[in-house]
Amino acid sequence: MKKLNKSRAIHSTAELAQKLGVSRWTVSRALNGQKGVGAETVKAVADAMRTSGFRPNSLAQGLRRGRTDHIGVCVPNLETFHLGPKIEVLRRELETHGFRVILGMSNDDAAEEARVLQDFAALRVAGISTFASRLSEHEWARLTSDGTPGLRIDPLVGPEASSLGVDRAYGMREATQHLLALGHRHLILLGIDGKARYSRARLRGVRLALRLAKLPFEHATLSVLVDKHLRAEPEQGYAAAGQVAQQLPKFRAVLVINDRMATGLIAGLCELGLRVPEDISVVGYDNMPLLAYAQPALTSVDPNADELMSRATALLLAKIRGEQTGAPERVRARLVVRHSTGPRLQESAKPSQLFSNDTK
């Protein structure tokens, strides 16, 4: 076997084989851990790769084997559904099992999502996963008909029972019961309009909690819409503060669609001279870590992303191994109580009493 010349870079397994004076077949078997290659040769290949900085193309290797060690993950984007932390957990979990993640973006478009999945199939990925999919069950089945193991996580369409997802209704039921326990009987729903699946699930939780408390939903809640012309959610929440403040003193608690909008709302309420939670309680959704250190620290519904991703990894790996999997159980969202919620003031308090002395 030849001694490696360190002065020239190596760009392929063919060049590596030529430099070592062995066949490309030998290098390939050494890289893939296959039998028939001596320990001395395996070490020489590893040393040559280390000294030259050469790394084989894992996709090309996988294509030759028929499947790669990559997992294709398609998301609408990383902002809308607070997906960044979830993707990171999934990536770490899969890497511990020897898989790498390829990320594709659909930009909230079903046709683009289908193209992304077709690209994954062409790359012979080991598995496919989607977040917030807009594809119908029929389209999903068609695009994975080649046998590629797949998992839909929290799809926006199709039967919920056939996919892994978050039980948002459970978390919102906890949030509503928390506010009821604090004496609130009238709740503002900010940005929760019930038009999309996730929003409808949250409304189910609110309705159930109110029904258990024998409070009519129509009289106990008020829906406040946000200005969709404002793209940033904190800005939408800030702009809605005036509408929320107008509902005092009857409505003194707000359930907000997400933490980003809740932070904007709190900023707007404080600028109007209102105190959170003394004058009005605010509950967010997503349990963003940074907001545990806000003033006040935000009470929020935690979608339990770590457990969701852990279950997703286990299910996807089971599918890749060809194991039988039943209908996945939904992961329960849970309420994390902090300092942005407090006891309800008496409804007889006049609006002027709700402002701090500094603003009078």
C-alpha cells in the first residue's frame, strides 16, 4: 500500500484509492464497515481521510446502497408555528441514531410541499416527516407510495387520529380553568378565531372548561381580531391593546394565540397605564423560554415540544425498521403558571381606578 502524499487534496474515493494503491471497491467497503477488508487497510483509509480532510459524499454512498442515512423534513417555514426549537430537538434525536436531517420549505403552499417530498424521494431518503402539512391524506399516500417511511406531525388537514400531534384543547382547558379559579368569568380571545385546525382545537378546550363551569361560551368570551396588515405578531398584539382595554372593567383576562402576540399586548397595555396582572391577566401560548424572564414573567401554554419530538423520533425509527405502529397518542399541552395572571378585580371598579398613580 502506498504512503499518502499529503501535499495534494483528495476529492473522491477514487482519488483516495489511487493514492493508497488499493481498489475503489476496497475503500468503499472500508468506509461502509463491510467484511473482507483487513484492519490495517481500514486504519490506513481512516488515517488518509483525516490527514487529507477528505469526507465522502454520504448522499452518493446512500444512493448506491438504495437508501441514504438522511431524513427529509418539510416545514412551511420556521416562524409561523414556532418550529425552530422543535426541528432542533428532532435533529439531535435523529443524529443519535445515525441519521442526518435535510430541511425543505413549502412556504405554506401544498403544491410546493408536494415538490419538496418528490425531491426527498429522488434523494432516496430513509424517511420523511412533515410539520403543519397542507396535503390531503390522498396526496400524502400518493407521494409516499414508493414505500418511503413517513410521519405527519401536526398536519393542518386530514384526520388527526392518523398523525402525531399536540392536544391543544387540553392545554387551553387548563388555561381557562386557571383563569376561572382566579375568579375571572369573562375572557377575551385574542387572535383565536377558530378558522384553522390549531385554533379550533384551542376553542374546544375553552368551551369544555366553560361548560364544566356551567358558563355559556357566547356570554363568557369575546373574540378580538388582530390587524393582519401588520406582519409582526408582537406588533399585532401591541395594536390590539386599545381594543382590549375598551372591554374593561367587564373583561379582565385575555387568552392570546401565542407568546409573541402576548408580549406585544402587554407592552401596549402598560403604555395605556394598565397593570398586568393587577388590572388584567394575560395568558400566552408556546412557552418561549425567554419570556420566563420578562416583566411580568408570562403565564403560557407549553406545547411540550420535547416529548412531541421524542415520540416523533421513536415512531419514525420504528417505521424505518419496518415495525408495526398503531395510531399515535396525542401529546398533551400543559399550562405553565407565572406572573402575568392574577385574581380578578371587582367588576364594580371604575376604569379610572385601573390606572397606576404614575399615569394620573
